[in-house]
Amino acid sequence: MTNRRDVQRRLLDEFILDAIKDQKPEDQLYIAALLDAKRYDVISEFDLDEDGQPDPHALWYRINLHQADGSRVGLVRVHYTRLAITDEEAEIELLATLAQHGIGIPDDLSELDES
């Protein structure tokens, strides 16, 4: 039985392959080499709603390639619904992303409930 994460990763891989195919032939091998060398990031990002707050229904996954000069360039951006990610999973991703940036975490960690 295939788990959800495997399905989601396979779908993301299909978008990555399509993005590579859209590149010039001389760039395709370079991009493939970066991916094989794991010189990329998968970044979750959210669009903001009209109040300037992150919208969990506007979750995107962006693949950034790490180039030799240290810069990063975007390869593809995919909406979560195209990756079989549920709305509930998108909301969890939003909370995790905000926490990575220190948003939503109390200043005094003793406020966290141990339950």
C-alpha cells in the first residue's frame, strides 16, 4: 500500500520533470545534475489574504535550485491541491511554516501545555 507522502512526492516529481522538459536542451542536463546532487530546496509559501494574513488555501510549493555561485533560482511552483494535499494538511503546513519563522510561538515557552 502506498502512503500519502509517497503519492505527494511522486506528483511533485512529475511537476519537476515537466519543468525540466520546458527548459532549453542545454539547460536540462545542468538542472538534472543539480537535482541529482540534491542542490535544491522545497519551499512552502503562502499568499496573503486581504487582511495581510497567510491564507492556508493559498499554499504553494516552490522548488529552488542552488547554483554554483550560491544563488538560488526557482524551477517550478505548484499549488497544494495539485499534489493531493488536503485542506487540513495545508493548515498544518501553515502552522509549521509560521513556527519556523517564530510566529505563533509564545515568548515564554513555559506557557506551552505539556499535555
